[in-house]
Amino acid sequence: MTIPLILASKSMPRRNVLNSAGVCPTIRVSHVDEPAALERAAAQAGVTVDELSVNQRVMILAEAKAQAVHQAYRNVADTAAAATGQRVTAYPLKATGEGDAGSGPSSPDSTAVSASASLASGVTGGKASDITRDFSGVDVPITVEPINAPACGAESLGITADGDVVPAAADGSANAASAPVAPGLTTAAVGPLILGCDSIFLFNGECHGKPHSVEVARERLKAMRGHSGELWTGHCLIDFATGRVTRGASHAIVHFSDYSDDDIERYIATGEPLEVAGSFTLEGFGGAFIDGIEGDPHGIIGLSLPLARRLAAELGVAWTDLWNVARGSHEPAAKSEGVTSSAAGSVPPKENVHQPGDGWIDCNCGRRHWGLNGASGVLLARRDLATGKVTHVVMQHRALWSAEGGTWGIPGGATADGENAIEGALRESYEEANITPEDIEVVGTYREDHGNWAYTTVFAFEKPGHTVTPRANDDESMEIEWVPIDEVTDRKLLTAMRTDWPNFRARLDAIAEEAAR
């Protein structure tokens, strides 16, 4: 059994330490106000921040980061668990005439555009094999059931593309009931584990974090040469399933060489020492200026493997149960055959790293799709306060390096290990578009199931009295906007979005009308 690990940090060195040790984490940045966290902890202890030891500081900050991410995941889990409405599942590959999975008919709801034509008209990310197929014009078997119903429930109904309702079969035929409700964050007996980290450098009795500026880095590097200091690293580990928390700290003594002023200036010019605790690194340019280390070397990089292993053991988790990376690889192990790990089209930013669930699947439909566990996204709608009618939806202008880059769709991505499709959609939509799960309500889903891969569209409204302020939180979007409902088709849409939009709009309108009664 592999237990997912969530790293509450965007630090590339920390990710690399884990990857090299066999663990590919899901990344969730905490956005903790560190000075405020220290002030609160000091006030609770009845002391000043200056009276906190370096050991106390790193553990306070590590726990603040882990707890912030724990709350963020709790918000995701709570919103997913409160979902209402219907779970609609379509099985296009079970339709009559779909035996040849490598080709597909055109769409009845929109004009079909070939992959080559799509790419030639400004869609720069991806290639023909990565463009989602059009299944319009096919009598696709569809099942409908309550969103939280158990698999193959008595309430399941089969519905054809023409809207005819038929009983859901139990023999796996084309109109069989939809797949079981996937396990998720609230169903696991253990995990995922959430790891918060913080590092502080102690030199001449003074605590140093990141210098941030050239002037501060220069001053510190001059003082440190030929001397020694202590690098302290604090960790906090939380088991999401039980809420149990454990924390600890490690430290190592670092001996610096007698480097020159020119060495300092050239090191600063690399930019490396500006955003690392103590103004130096062991694994980067700064490693050449470190003469020796006493203690845990991984702690100096920012993540102590021995400490993390001991903390996991305190929660009853064997470190080897976190292994999910193949030997010699820095990517998650494939979940099925036919997976290619390279992204299609343009090269993504070098900061992008693979997370559990990332990867290309050679789908049964004859195309490649992103997401080893499938993928999902949130179609968030805003309603008029007076009439209750849908007025806007959140749309994502996709980065050029992504598949079908330059088109518009909904924010989402690959489902990570340990989460279900709704939870994955909520997590991804926050990471990409700042859609805060605590401010929305899930009102239905649509899952297109290809057998070995599926995409789930999660329908959601802003909660009454709540406001979502979408923005591009990462480099996967060129822009994120509230788009007027009548203007969606004016955008160059992702192939799947263009095909499904007429039905999606009709469903949003129907749900809104029902809610307004």
C-alpha cells in the first residue's frame, strides 16, 4: 500500500530530496505569514519572539505550514462531501459502432474541427494524438444517479444521448450503472500525510532566514567565511485521516571556507543565496564553499530524511509505504500500461514537476490523455441575485505549452493519488485559478468514461453570500476570467469544452432554475 505525501512547500531542493529517496509528493504551498505565526506562538507562551529558541522557531513554523495545508485539504474534503445533485456518466466507447477506437464521428452540438485544423488555427500546445475525440453524433450510453450514491445503486438510470431513460443494466453492458464512487480523502484509514518544513541558520547567536536582498546576502556571506554556523530544520507531519500531529527538529554544523570577495559577488550574481535560509546551499553553487558538515546533510538542504522517517513511524507509517517512485526515476510510478511522461507540444516551465497522478495515458479511445488516475475540473457558475439565473462562468485561457494550448476551458488537471475526482477538481481549480472550495457548492458532475481513463466535470455555484475572485495562481494559465454565459462560445474553446458546452449550459440553467424554486 502506498500512502500519499503532501509537501507544504514549493522548494525544489526539498522535492528533489524526496524524489531521490523514492517519494514523489503532491505539492501544496501553505502561504503562511511566518512573522505573524511566530508572534502568535510567542504570545501564547508568554514570551517575545526573540526569546524563542531556534529549535522552537523551526517547529512552530513547520507546524503552521502543515496546519495551513491540512485546513486547505479539509476545505476540499468538506466541499466534496457536501456535494449534491446528479452524477452523470457517459460511456462513448460502449456506443454501437465505436469498435474502432482510433477514429470518431463529429459533434452534433458544435462543428467538429480536426486536430490538424485546430493546431493550425493557433492552438500551439499538443499534437493530433492529444486532442480529445468528438463523440457527438453517437448514441452514447449514459447513466444518472445521485452524486453520493453507492455503485450500481437501485436509483441508477441509463439515458441515451437522445434523452431516453432506460434501466441501468447490471451485466456490464453499454448501459451499465456508473463506476463506484471513488475513495477519497475522507475514506482512507491512514493518510495522506502532510509535511511542513522550515529552516533557520543560527550564526553568532542570531537566527537568519532568507536574506531576500543582495545587500543582506553580501553582509552575511562576508561574516560567515572561515567560520561555522548551525542549520536547524523543523518538520511537522499530520495524518489527514486521524488528525494526529507530530513534529521535531534536526540540526547540523556547517564549516565555511575562506572564500574571497570576488567569490561572494559572483555567487550573489547567480541569485541562489537570496531565497535560501542562511544565504547558502549545499546542493548548488554554494556547495563548493562548504568545507565540512557535522550532522544531518539532508537537513541542510531543507528536508531531513531521518527526521521525516522517525515522525512517520510515530504516526504508525513505515517510510517504505511512502515510496511511489521507480528506482532511478524522479517521476511517479505508472498506474497502467502505455504511459508516456513527456508533455505534448511546447516545453513546460522548468519549475513544473511531476506529482503523483501526472503522466500521459494511451487511452482506449486511441488518443493520449493527461492523468494516470484520470482528470477533472470545476465548471463554476455565478447566478443573478434576483432571478437565480446563471450569468457567468469561470474560464481558463490555457498556457501555450499545455495540450491544446491557447484555447479556453475550465481549470483542472490530473487526479492525485489518494483523492477522488471531485476532490482533485477542487484542489486543481484552486491551485490554477484561486477557486476557493469553501466558497462554492458542488451541484453535479459529468464523467466521460473511456475505460482506462476518464474526465470528470464538476458543476458548482458560488455559495449564497460568498464571492470567488479567480486569478491565475500558477503558470498553467494565461488568464482566468468570469466570462458572461452568452460569450463562452465567442472564445476558442478546448475541443472537449466546445463539444460539451451546449449540454453543460443546459444543465447549469436547469440546476439554477431548480434551486430558485
